[in-house]
Amino acid sequence: MFQFLVFVFGVCIGSFLNVAIFRVHEGRSVIKGRSKCKTCEEPISAHDLIPVLSFFILRGRCRKCKNVISWQYPLVEFVTGILFLLFYSKFNDSSIEGMYTIVRDWIFIAFLILIFVYDLKHMYILDRFTIPAMIVAIIFNLWLGTVPAMSLITGAVVLGGFFYLQFVISNGAWVGGGDIRMGALMGLMLGLNQGLVALFLAYLLGAIIGVMLLLTKRVDRKTPIAFGTFMAIGTAVILFFGNAPLQWYLSLFV
């Protein structure tokens, strides 16, 4: 029963993340103002704002104008609920410290989803997401002691510096400022060692998806790739599995 409540809580957080993603891009307040249909601008009633369920009850269309509602709404809500449940189930620790760690991971996941979806939709990693996430990562990791302070510092410097070097060499053609700050965020969330593994995983996933898109002719070699999405995935995977992916990879060569 409690696990179901965790899932529902995650779904509700996912609903808020959707609001943040849409409204930040539109330059609107995330907190103030009622949600409206993007086509007819009719305010949405409370009974049509039930996460996931309302989308299917309405058959994916606005109640008034019948315009199609984006699948982003139920997908982000459902995936957030699943991830919150997975991170909760990962810990078999009912101590106060264990609960704080779960809360830390939930907050990290919420920021990573924001970055993933926004970069996927708009090809941009906002400081409005990464900088608050950096502050939260520093506070939680130093408070809980889950990542040594030196590892946090070196992780942020090395991973952020890696993208900064690319930025300087290419004069901003290869990466943008958002990638630099996202690299620093990965280091602050995971520390140096796991941050490097997450970065490797991001490049591996990016290469695989890129090749698949090229083979299916959905993109060409000049098409820009939202690399922040892969960085967010890599960070989330390592946050959940820890060193296991690296150990598995190394075992292939031993």
C-alpha cells in the first residue's frame, strides 16, 4: 500500500514538472495562474487535472475544443511515478538517514527529468534548472556524507571543465554553456568517479541512438543532438545502480 502511495506521489510530482516545463518556456509563472488549453485557452477544471487518468478519460483531447493534448503529460507523470517507486524500493533502510537519501534521490530525479524533457523539446539546458540542482546536490551530499567533499569538487571541475574545453576549442560550435553546467551538475550529484562513468554512459547512449537515427535517415550528420538528454539518463542510471555498470563493463575484458 505504501509503495502505491509513493507511486501516486511521484505521479503528482510529474504533473508539477509538466507545468514547469511548459510554463518556463512560455515565460509564465510556475506557481500562479490556472492551467489552460493551449488552443482555446479555456481554463481546465479540477476534475480534468487528475494526473494520467484525466488524459485517458478525455481520450487525449481538450473537453471544449477537442484539440489533441500532448502525450508529454501522461508520459512524464507516469515515468516520474515509476522512478520515484524504483528509488524508494532500492533502499531497504527505514532509518532517518535512509529516508533523507531517498528524498535526495527524488529531488535529483525531478531535476533530471526537467532537464531531459526541456532539452529534448527545445535543445537547451536552462540555468534555471541546473543551478538550483547544483545547490541542492552540494547541500544534500555534504550533509549526508554520501559523496566526499573532495570528490564533489573535483567531479564538478573535471566534468564541467571537460565541456568548457570543448566550448573553447570549438568556439561554442560543439557544446553550449548549458552543457558545461550540466557536466558540473553531474559531478556534484555523483562525485568524480561515478560522474565519469555517467559521462561515458551518456556518450555511449548518444552514439547508439545517433547511429540508429542516421541509419533510419531521421537525421543527417549536421542535425544537432540534444546531448543533455543523454547526460540526464546517464546520471539517473548511475545514481540508481552505482558502480554496477562499470564493474559489468570491465568484466567483459577480464
